[in-house]
Amino acid sequence: MTLRQVPGGVTAAKGFLAAGLHCGLKKDKKDLALIYSEVPATAAGVFTKNRFQAAPVILSRRHLAQQKAQAIICNSGNANACTGEQGLKDAARMAERTANLLRLPPEDVLVASTGVIGVYLPMEKIKTGIDRIVGRLSAEGGQDAAEAICTTDLVTKMIAYETEIGGKTVTVGGIAKGSGMIHPNMATLLAFITTDCAISAGLLQKALRYTVERSYNLITVDGDTSTNDTVFVLANGKAENPEIKEENEDYWRFVALLQQVNTELAQKIVRDGEGATKFLEVTIKNAPTFSDGKKLAMAILNSNLVKTAFFGEDANWGRIVMAMGQTDVAFDPGKVDVYLGDLQVTKAGQGLVFDEVRAKEILSQQDINIIVDLHLGLENVTAWGADLSYDYVKINASYRS
């Protein structure tokens, strides 16, 4: 199966338009984004498991009950979280205003927000922004939309791929934001995916959950799960492939395409982690189950002691095994091998005498691979994270100011 990267991001797939602009929530950067399908689309979503769920999360859950949508409206700079009944009314007003201008039912508009928690939305600014943004929708608007959903992000995150499914060219594209408060449990994480694939609602939701579990749910920057984490996918069928209605070869080709997009967007989020200087890839080899491998990998990546060791370029492998040992995963410590890059530092649970100079060379690189072999099963799981730097503390110590 050949996947080809194509330009356009969230507007790469047939029949999708987007726009982004500044409406006044942030000082001078774009802060309102709109994504629109020219025809009705099948829709699916995955949301945060944080008990404090933002108003747009609550509203969009309700709208997704019909398994279809045609537009996504998103603001940055204000999370509309912990805002009570007023927050729900404001999220509904965002959907209604957008729907009226696009001549859609309000339920066909999904809403997302990101930014500071506990502050009411400045609705006059947002209403004016929505009035303006609808007229700016275009097939070239993906970049502007990607910029408009950012908060502390230093770079925009967009990607698109295509492949053949059912004799037709099918495209999946997307944009994402996230830099801090990243530990998805479905960071602050938003991802909006579009595709021209024809696929049933049930299988679209299943494919989204499967790929989210193997992408956004395998990344961490700081171990914190946002109130607003949301991943949406819209599928409008414009590729005109035979509709995917069962888990056949076409379905798994679509899953592979969706997985590629979600994995790359997830990795872009980690690379842009607040204050990050290292991109850490942890692979747990020969785990008993996917769940066990995930728990171990995330325990390693979420350990502040591990993260600071990599920031300091210290080959302190003891912190890696310490983090693993705190989990509820049943494994034999006496079988565990640990590698930093191609350098083995632990064999059968015991430390080795290794080349410290070579270790320093490996840890001085921006991308670092950590491999842990359990010698216990057949499952291999890879997750991604960042180190913990002085700059992370500086950024988050003054986030509201």
C-alpha cells in the first residue's frame, strides 16, 4: 500500500473549504477557524476524559449523536471551560450563528475552543468574527485555519495523504494544535480531520478510536489532560469510492491512511512541546498486550525524573526502570533489557558497563530512541514525549499574563 503526501492539510480532500482570521480574542494573532464541507458529511469524534469538560465538548457530543456534520467552528485564546450554563449558551450561539450563515441546521455545526479556563467568551467579538469568516472560506484556507487554532504553539501543524481505495483516490488531511497540557486520554489538544472517503458512520467512529489510541493517546508533554481535548473527523464521500460498510480490505486501507495522518500530527505536537529540547521515542518490545506496552511507555515518558535526565543529557537508565516498576503491569524485571539508541545499558534487569562518551553523543541529539525489551510477549508499542526544561516552567508560570 502506497501513501502519498499531498499539500493542503484540512482542505486537501475534495469538497472541503477552510478559513482563519483574527477576531480579537488574542492580541494580534488569528483566533477563529472554520472548516466546511460543501456537502453533508458523516462525522465522528473523540473527546477528553477529564471530568471538567468544556462547554464546546458537551455541546459537540450532543451534535455528534446524529453522526453527521458539515462544519467545525473553533476559537483559540479562551477555552470556554468551567463557565457553567452561560458557557453552554455561548457554545450553542457559536453553532447557531455559523449554521445560519451557512444555511445549515445548528446540529450540523461542531464547536471547539482552546485557551484560558474559567473566562466567559467575548461573544460580540466572536459573532463579528463568524460573520466575517464565512465569506473567507476557500480551498486554500487550510493554513489560516491551522494558525487560528494555536495557543502556545510555536508552529502550525497540518498534513495530508492520499491512496487508492476501491479504485478511487481517497485523501485524508488534517490540522492540529497542542504544545502544553498534553496527555490525551480520549492536549490542550485539538485535531480536525477531513476525508473524501465514503464510509459508514459506525466504521468511521471505530477507525477514529482505533487510530487515536495509537497516535494522540501515545503522546505526552507534561502528563496533564485538558478540559477541551477533541478530535473530529468529517467524511463527505466526494472521492466516490464504494461506501465502506464492513471491515474489509478497503476499511483497513482507510485505517492505515487515517493512522498516518493522526500519527504525524501527534508527533508534530510533541516536537512543539512547551520548552521541549528533546523528542523522545519509547518503544516497548515484546510486551504481553498493547495495553501493557502503552502503560509502560507512558510511565517512562511522564516521569519528571526521566524527562529531566534527558534534558540534562544524563544516561540515568535507573530512572527508566524505576518508572516502569511503578505501574501495575506484570513483567519480570530479571528479563528487561534497556537501550539508549543502539547502546545497551541494561541486560536482564542489571546495569552494564557502557561507553559514557557514546551515551553522551546519543543524548546530545534532538531525537532520542529508548528501547525496552520485556522478552515477555509479541506486542510492540511506540509512544512519544518530550523532555522537561527550564523554559517549560517559565512558559507555564506566566500563562495567563
